[in-house]
Amino acid sequence: MTDEHPTASELERYVIGAHESADALRLETHVARCATCATALAREARIELKLQEVARVPALPIEDPRRGRRVAVLGGIAVLACSAALVLFGSWRAAPQEQPDEARPFIATHSPHRNVEDARTEPEPERAPRSPSGIACIEPAYVKQCMRDAHRRGLAVIEPTIQVPRYEYAAADQLN
Amino acid sequence: MTSNSDAAALALAGDQDAWNALITKHNHRVVVSLLARGVSIERAKEIAHEAWLKLILQQRLGRLPHLALPGVAITQAGYLALDDQRSARAACEVPFDDALALAIPEGAPNAEERLLRKEQVQQAHAALARMSPSTRRVFKLIYQDPDLSHAEAARRSGLSVQRVRQIICEVRSKLRVVLEEQARD
């Protein structure tokens, strides 16, 4: 009888303490002489210890893999909404400044504040010819969307003058 | 019938019957903890016996202020198993199957092992969350309180002992996939 290998269920019952004394003695006698069953019993015992560890640790919040995708989608929508709001705000700011269409100021022009004394004493610096109303589409990810909006609203798309350093350029230079 | 805390208090006072009752109740868990460390079953029973004797000796010497069982006995047995393994190495003896002997951890787990364990525990919690409330209740009763017998867990959960054991086996089979990866390592 002791030469028969115990079943997985019998090993499990032994480990959880659900065995009868006679069965336990028989199983122990066999396992003491059978390396295969000793290995299987050790595996069951390790699972038992792991279960105790699982029960000791309080339940942790489980990360939902779909949550990351949801955040990305919502983030994209938020960026698009902000871009659209900027375009609308820009066109609203630009519209009431000048009467003729061709004389509307460029919304992205740099206008440093100067006090009244300076304005009286210093000669008026030369001003660049006024651009027609337009918008600078500088966000690479939304250039097309921005240009579509600008054309739909009759705004000129101005080339951005500020060079934004980008990682790809730096990496390419290093490679060259 | 004395409660667990009463039995521990009596044992701490030197009551031999209380010690015998506690050993009968908790010895199997001590042996299983040694089996999980890769100790052979015969040696595991010997080491468990030795661990109990050491605890009784400590109590008699007045060096055992608390008796949290089976934890203190499992810890004591773990130290003895380590000593056993070291002396076997020193004598160039291999106690039994090499792979199992190597399973005895000599120190604290490293960062990678801790991370793996944490992930496993998280996965096990996720699997438990998908089980029925009664299954989760039985699991908590049995594994959160190592002092609780199957009969007591059955009484508290309003189930039969047979049903409680059946639930334990079901939980084990469901969590085996998650937990066995670590066990194989």
C-alpha cells in the first residue's frame, strides 16, 4: 500500500490538515522513500505558505489595464479642446481691434509694454508691416487640425518664428 | 474547553497539559512550513519536535514572555533547519534531494524576489475578488488566523467542516496557477 504514490488530492489534504491519522502515516512513510512525491509535497507546502502570505497582506488596488487607455483618450480630447479654445479665443481677440480686414493685428505679435514718457521722448521704432489676421500652428501633433480650423475661420497660418529644440533633431545631429 | 489564549497562558505558566494540547494543535503547521523549505519529511518532524523542546526550555528558564503560536514555533523550527543545512554543508553531506535542499532561504529576499512576491499577492487578490463572498470568508478565516481549526471556521461560517475543506481545495486550485510560478523557482 505504501508503494502507491499518493494522489495530488491526498497531498493537498495532508498539507491543509484535512487528513486522517492513518492516511497521514501511510503518506509520510511513502514520501520519506519517494523523491518525486517529496518534491510534490514540498510544492504543496509552499503553496500553503503563499496562501497564508496572501491572507496576511491587505488587498491592494488592482490596476486596470484599460484605465491607461482611457486616460490617454481623455488626455487627447482635452488637448484638442484646449487647442480649439485657443483658436477661438485668438480669433475673438483679433476681430474688434481694427476695422479693415487687412489691417487686423497678428495675434501672436510681441508687444512689450512701454510707459508714456518713453512714448513721448523716444522716436517710434519702425514697425514691421502688419500681417493679416492669422494664427501660428506650432504644436506638431495638431498642425493639420489647427490649419483646418484656421482656414475654416479665414485666418492665415503664420510660420512660427521660434525654433523649438526637439529631441529627434539633437539625436540626428549626434548620429551625424 | 480552554480557548487558545487560555492554553497559551497556561503553557507560559508551565502547565504540561497545555503544552501538549498546543503541540498537538500546531505541530502539523510547523512540519508543513519545514516541508515548504525543502526539508525531508522525516527530518521536518524531528526538527519540529526539537523546536517545541526548545520553546518549553525557554519557558522554563523564564525567557518566553509571549507565546504567539504557531508563529514562534515555525520561526524556531526555521532557525533549526538553517543550522541543520549549514552543518550538512560543512560536513559535505547532502541531506536529500539537491534541488529541495537549495530551496531553504538563507536570508531576506532580494528586491527582485520581493517585487515578484508583491505581484503574485496582487494577482492572488484579484483572483480572490472574483470568487464568491462565502469562499472569500472561509479563506480569510482559515488563512488569516492560523490558530483557527477547520471545525471552528465551519462553525463561524455556518458551513459543514466538509464544505469548508472543499472550499479550501477550490481556492487552492484557483490560486495555484498564480502561486506555483514562485513555488517552481
